[in-house]
Amino acid sequence: MTSMDTEAKRDEAVEEQEAVAAATTEQATEAEPASAEEAEAAGAADGDAEGAKDEEAAEASDADEDEDEDDYDDTEDSLTYSNGVIEKIVAMATREVPHVLGMKGNLMHFVQEQFGAENLTKGVSVEVTDDNRVIVNISVIIEYGCYAPAIFEDVKERVTQRLVEMTGLEVAGINLRIEDVVTREEYEASRKKFIDSLKHEEAQKAE
């Protein structure tokens, strides 16, 4: 075999090795995209799983909130007022108005009211409407010589103010009836007479 034949065989061997190497490289290159696609698919699957978990957590949270609301709705807390309480607030507020000398009754009843010997709610009645508002009826004795319509406006303002401040109830209407008019002199005379009778009773008890 000549040297030329030997060199030719070496060249063929080198070419075969290069061809094998090129084929291996090409296969590796073609495999990379598949790996990237698989990685992307795997990432998407993980994302879907996490999204499902978040959705389940959100639904569980909403369920807890709904349950809390149901528990709140099932509570039996309430605030109510007896008619007597409302009537007492109205009567005391009415007495705060200037020139109102007393509630329904005669002058002696009025004087007794001042000393706590009479029912404070005398002359007052209330009605509660279906929509939880209050209608107030008041009968009073006023001072002679004073303008009744002005007293009426003052009574409405004071009674409404006190009821809202103390109960939060809305006043649907106030009806005021003037039962009597009394001069200041008559009031003072009756007051003196009542005080004298109290002193006389105390003196008799002491004996």
C-alpha cells in the first residue's frame, strides 16, 4: 500500500468522525426546543394548580364570611321602650318649657306635681305607629296672658329634641291641648296652701 492510499484512508476516517459529531450536535439542538416546551407546559401546570388552590381559599373565606353574617342575623338583640318611659320623657320635657305650669288637672294637682305627689305622666299619652314612630298627646295648664301658639311650638321642639336624644325615636306628631290657664298669683296661692298643708301633716305626725 502506498503512502497516498494511507492518507486517503485517514482522510475518510476524519470525515466519518466529523459527520458523526455533526449528527450528534444536530440531534442535541433539535432536542432543546422539546425540553423548553416541556418546561413551559410544566410551568403552566404548576400555575393552574396554584390558581386552583387560591380559588379554593377564596371560596372558603367567602363561606366563612357568609357564616359569620348568618350568625349575626340569628342574634336576638333588641331595644324597646315601654309607653310609660316615653310618656315620662314627654312630661318632663314639657315641664321644661316656659309658661307651662303643669299637666292635665286642676291647679292643686299641678302644685302636687311640683312636690312629687302626683303621677309625672298625668296628661300624657303616646301611640306607636306601624313604622315605629311616635304620636304624642299632651294636656297642659299654661300661664295666663301668654301666647298659646308660641308655647305649642316650644313644646313640640323640646319634646322632639328630648325623645331623639334619649331614644332615637322619630316623632310623627304632637297634639297639645290647653286644659286651663292660671295666673301667676293663683299658682303662688295654691303653692302656699299646699306647703302649709304638708307642714301641718308633718306636725301632726311629730305629735
